[in-house]
Amino acid sequence: DAKTTQPTSMDCAEGRAANLPCNHSTISGNEYVYWYRQIHSQGPQYIIHGLKNNETNEMASLIITEDRKSSTLILPHATLRDTAVYYCIVRPSAGYALNFGKGTSLLVTP
Amino acid sequence: EAGVTQSPTHLIKTRGQQATLRCSPISGHTSVYWYQQALGLGLQFLLWYDEGEERNRGNFPPRFSGRQFPNYSSELNVNALELEDSALYLCASSFGQRSSPLHFGNGTRLTVT
């Protein structure tokens, strides 16, 4: 499975954009990048996923580099409720389960 | 649209007993996944069911087992409970395609005393 590397923690001021990076240099051509977040003691929440192109939905934008070796999740206007652990996951091409790493703990401050 | 529902929310068992956890997927989803999240640890993949069949299994002993019913709901059974089995057990569901995201429930908190 392709390994991902994320910073352990990040801070962001409320109202500013939060840019969460992820490195996945060993990703294969048909493997998707998924982003989830988990607020304490709740189930992980799906945010967004993509293969090659940039993606945007009501929650966030996903920017994938042209070589697909890294990606950035962008929360355009962070709120206090965005404080959570964010997981970047490369979904293996064989077997559909997602393997969660340690993620990035994002703290949004007033 | 109703999300993934899990029951019970909390479960307390004694070491050596058996625990049964239940999961109802989102309507239309055929795949169900089970994860374990022990306190302070990450999510560990347990089991994946699709169309009633076990498709993949994580690195857990055989006393962790489950099944998926014709209506796509699922049960996770943990036999011979050990103290280390205390954890949040999360169920997720998805459509049966590799590009379909998993949607998680809020879990069952199992405490083994």
C-alpha cells in the first residue's frame, strides 16, 4: 500500500484558509487519494477524494500535483468546528478498505 | 438520507464473554467495513463484507468474526473477550466500487472488565 506522510499538527486562525499537505510519493496510477476527518469520539467524516484532477465540494478543495506524489486539502474559511484530526489516505487498488495513519491534528483558534 | 447506524452505543462485558455489535448501512450500500480504534491508537481495519461475503480481513485473531445479512446489515462478534479488546468499534458502508467513499457510523464503545 502507498504510504502517506502528514505533519503531526497544524494551527489555523478562524476565518483563514487551512491548507493541509500530504505526501504520497509511492502512489500508483489507479489509486485514489481520500481525505477524512475525525472529531473526538465520533466516527470519521468523509471530506473529499480524487484521482488526478483537482476536486471541490461544499466542504473543501483537493489539489493533487501533476505527478500525483502529493496533495493539499484546503478548507477555505476555517471555523472552530473544523478542529479535528485529518487523515490523508491512498486507497489500495486491491482491496477496498482504507488504511488510516496518524493524520494531522488541526487546531483552529479564535 | 439516514446515515450508518450502530448498536448498542455502549457495551460493557466481562473478560471471557462474547460481544455482538450491529451495523445498518446506508440504504443502497452493499459493502460494510469494521474498524477498531483503541484509546490513543489509530483506526485498525478489521473486516470487509460485500454482497454477503467476507472480502478482506485485517490482522486480527479468529475470535473476531462477523457476517453480513441479505439486507446488507452486519454483525461483528468478538469471542473470549480480553481486556485489550476495549475500544471504539466503527462500522462504515459504501457502494461496491473502489471509487465509492466509506461513510462511518459513530461506533460502539466496548468496555471489557
